[in-house]
Amino acid sequence: MELQGPFKKIIHVDMDAFYASVEQLDFPELRGKPLAVGGSEKRGVVSAASYEARKFGVKSAMSGVLAKQKCPTLIFVKPRFDRYKEISTKIREIFYDYTDLVEPLSLDEAYLDVTENKKGNPSASLLAQEIRDRIWEELELRASAGISINKFLAKVASDINKPNGQKTIHPSEVLPFLESLPVNKFYGIGKVTAAKMHNLGIFSGLDLKKKTLPELTRLFGKSGNHYYHIVRGIQHSEVKPDRIRKSIAAERTFSENISSEIYMLERLEIIAVELEKRMKKSKTKGKTVTLKIKYGDFSQQTRSKTLSQFIDAKADFMPIIKELLYQDALKDSVRLLGISFSNLDTEKRSPVWVQLRFDF
């Protein structure tokens, strides 16, 4: 069985160790050294790690304490999100020289639909190479890319030859590639789902393909429909230049764990001010308010309340946050608090990057 065209030409560009690479670009003394952005030797969480640090097993979302244990020579630097956003904007300007169909996923990655492109070049692989070359020549940063017929395959492909490489999955290669791919390498299948699949004897795309749609739906709910089609190379998701914002949030990690609810309310007041600014700036209101709590042992809890009307003012949602905080007893001291709005009031959104604040 072969896939039926016509096929789109999708590129997924993923910057290599973006935050860490920007720090090494701006501060030459950090080049070639194991580097962690965010976190600290005693507190916080690693936002990004240089490839020199990754060789020791340091990775994003790891505690600073564990990262230092794995790499005693690790250097911690404070994140500079304004600088990362500035560089990200320049990268995006390069993308727009090739197509207007650019869908940012974050500051350091994006999808590009180059089926019809401004260069008139029919080769998506050559375009990806040219884009990566320009990023290096103009910004001195490395990028990897994946090229294929849909977003899912392009995303998977971009990880294959990292760092500073690219991979093209041609239409004729799609089905054999997916059949041989381990299920834990499928984008969107996390550790828990992969473990469940392994317990069911599903280790590769070929194993997954043997399951019927009713079987997969019974085993994995709505996701079963996605798995059934994706393993057959079928995905119709368009590259969307204007992504829909589903939530707006603000959060803060503390330099020391706090256990007093009075102190927590003081911190939440500050977070609420920042969230109100973001809501006003985006001219957005929401109905569902969520309190995020991360404990000292890194376990996480959320408490939510949905209202009958849309709100955006701190004076309106802070009493709800207080109610959610006191809703149940806290199980431990707290290292992070956050507030978010979802169930928003408008369909037209622009990309949003929620930046985690770190205290050092």
C-alpha cells in the first residue's frame, strides 16, 4: 500500500540548545563548557542545557541540585528571555523570506509549509539546508530540521540528526519509516503511554499498525484514533500562522520553599498583577481560573474554578485564587505557584510564550 498524493512539503526547524547557545554566543568565555540556563546549584530547575552538559546527562526540567551532581563543573546562568525573544524574531524573519505559512511552537522551533514558496524552489530539503545555513551565517547559531509530508513526520525527523543536521522522509519512505520507528519515538507518545503500549506488545509502528481502530479507541480513548491514522502517515493538520491561544498564565519559582499560606498569598498577589497585565495587553478574558502548586518534592497539583462570566481583572479573580488555595490542606512546602486563565473569550490568537520566572 502506498500513500496517495498530492503531498505537502513541511519543514520543522528546531534550534539546537537554543537558550544555552545564545548565552555561549554572547559570552565567549562560556563556549565549549557545560552550561545550564535556569536553576542553580542549590535551587530551581534547568530550563536548557548546552550539549557539553548533556553529555553528562543534564537536561531540561531537571533540578539544579541533580544537574550539579551529574556534572560538578556545570555553570549556571540566569535566563534572559528578552534576548532569546529578540533572536527568535530574527530567526522568524529568515523564515518569512521563504514562506508566510510559519507556525511558531515556541521561541526555538517552528513549522514551515513550503509547498508553494517565495523562492520557487521545488526541493524542501534544499530550502531547509539554505535556511539553516542562513541562521548560522547571520546569527552564528545552529539549527536542525526535519522535512516530510506532514507536521508529525517533520517533527519526528528533526530530532534524528540533531545537533546541526537534517532528515528528509520522502513520501515513498513514509510507511516503512513509520513501521520501523519505536513507539517511544513517536511525537506525542510519552513515557506513560509508551510503557502501556509495551505491556500490550506494541513496540514499533508495525506493531501499532496491526491494531484495529476499535481496539486502539478502546485502549487509548480519543488518542487511539490519532495513533491509528498517524502510523499510516495520515495527518491533515495545517500549518497555522496564527495559533489559537488556549490559556494565559504567570508563575514563579521561589528561592526557598514556603509553607505559610499567608506568604503564599503575598506571592500570589504579585503573580496576579503580572497575569492581569498579560490579560489586558492581549485584550483577553477567561472563565476558568486555575491555581498551580508545585511542592518541594516536585509533585504538582492544580485547582480550578469555572465562572459564568468572562473576567480579566485581578480584583475579580484574586478572591477565587484565595478560595482555591484554602480549598484543601497543602501536603508539603511549596516551591512554585502559578495562576492561569483558560476557556478564553476570543478565537483569534497570536502565538504566546509563557516564561517561567526564576528567583536566584
